[in-house]
Amino acid sequence: MKRPRPVAVLLALSFASLLALPGHRARAQPPASAPRVDLVPVRGALRADTVWSQSLGIRKRLLVYLPPSYLVDSTTRYPVLFYLHGLTGAEDNWLQLARLDRVMDSLIAQGAPEAIIAMPDGDDSWYTTWATLPNTAACQTDTARRESATSFCVPWPHYDDYIARDLVAHLDRTYRTRADARHRGIAGLSMGGFGAVTLALRYPGVFSAAASHSGVLAPALLGPRPFREPAIWARTPAELREASGRRYAWFAPVFGTDTIGWYARDPGRLAARLVTAGTSVPALWIDCGLRDVFLDQNRAFVATLRALGLSYRYYEPEGGHDWSYWRAQLPHSVTWLLAQVADPVAPDSR
């Protein structure tokens, strides 16, 4: 199924119109000025890497973008961004289909801070711990799968710990990172948007900011459709099936078949848990196209954040659930994440 320098000089996005506070209504327009992505005088480097994941019991592949100065300056440490792919996707999607490396090169050429970007292989995992163990033996005999069994057939599907623990530790050991939550951000599309938001909310001591493009952010939402408050949430296994429709097969192996498993992984409930505990909530960016199948879910999640009194960035540009939309939004999320995680640093300091 896989494959198909200082913050003060950041590119100016008109964020004031996007600030979502209680009473905020979603705008249908993107930020007023989009970053240009056609200036690439100096390029960063790409590395194909692998990491042994104790959480998965397997070695996984990842791609790493190193900014232009990384190979010529041996002392500077860099913030880290993680970009997660969607369902049926692969770790090279952001490069092959959105040219993330070219976008980053161009933003840096225009004065944006430099950062390391990791693009991991997340399988069809939803970037969470599964409710059931996969059938590893059947996976190893599957000849239709494009990825090798040695990297796809995971015996222990703890994908949240794989990203937040194993991968973060590997990057901090291997590359010159700023090894703290203040200097880490995470983003993703669709399934990866769910992953980015839930990982940041579940591990606020690891990530300080998360961005979601077209994320699946309220999988147990039953209605109303089109969305309006108050939200109606599935309360029985039958209603979970009704809420997700034909997509139920995506969720059941991972989330389970009852509301306990679904609610434990629900982004809105994870945010509420942090608020109740008095824990600082990571900065959040959410966008979803006006023609996207998950627009109601994004509106429901934003309504939850608003009810919790949390601030966030949210907007609804024109677009659907496709790479044309995600390519257009990528420069915005990168620029916003850099504003959250980058700051002036002294050479060779952590």
C-alpha cells in the first residue's frame, strides 16, 4: 500500500487575522502573504537514515533534511521539525510530492531560521499504540506489499513511542540538534495531522508545537453534518461505525472497537486532559480545505479548543484532500513552526 537566523526576520504572515480565541469564526482565506518558494541559491543536504526502534522491535527508515550551513559549520545546533506522511503514504512523500527540501531552502534564502527536518516511515499506524497486536506471520508472507517485511512487519506497534522516544533520541545522538521540547515541532497531513497533534498533546515535554494539514482530528464525531455546535459524539460501538462509515476499517485495528480506545486517542480529549492537569498545551496550527472530507472534524476540534479557552491558529482555504492543497499550505506551516521553535543560539550550546 505504500509509496503511490533570528526569528525577527521570519517571513511575515498575517497571523493576526488567524488568531483563534473564544468567539473566533474560521476564515476562508489563507494568510495574507504566502512565502515565496522560488529562491534557492544554496541547498541543504538530504540523508537517508535508519533507526532501531525498541518500541516497534524493528529498524525503520527515515529521511533527514540538513540546512545549508550544517555541513560547513561544525558547531551550531539546530531546532528540529518532524513531518509525518498520511495513510498509505511513505517517508519520501513530503520530498517527492511537495518538495519540502526546496521549500526550506528557499525560505532560508529569504531569512528564515535554519532547522533539521526528519521525515519518518510511519506505515499505516496513525502514530499511536495499537489496540491489537498485528499478525506478524501473515504480514511476512504478504507478497502484495511494496515495502520489505524486515521494515514493515512490526511486532510491537507502539508508534507514538517510536516517534517521540526512539526517533527523537536517535536524532539528538546523531545530529547537532537543540535537544529540548522548546526547539522541536511536528507536523503532518491527514493521518499525519492526527499524529502530529496527538503526539504533541500526549508528549508536551517532547514537542512544543504541532501543525495539522487536513488532519483527522475528531474521528468519533457523529454530527451534526455540516458541523455546528454542540457536537454529537459516538457513544456506542454501533455509533462509532456510523461516525466513520467506510473508514471504520482504517481505525478499528488501531483504535479498537469501543469508545474507550477511541476516546483515549481523541485529540480534543487529550487537550482537555492537559488543561485539567494544568499542563501547558503546545502551540497548535490547524488548516483544512473547504472541500475536504474532514472539514467537519477540524471544525469540531477547533470548537473543543475554543471551549477549553485555548489559543490556536486555524483557517480554511479553498481546496480538497489532495497534494495540490498540501503543497500550497506547506510553506505556511513550515514558517509558523520555525517561529515557534527557532531562536538565537550560541555555538555548541544545548
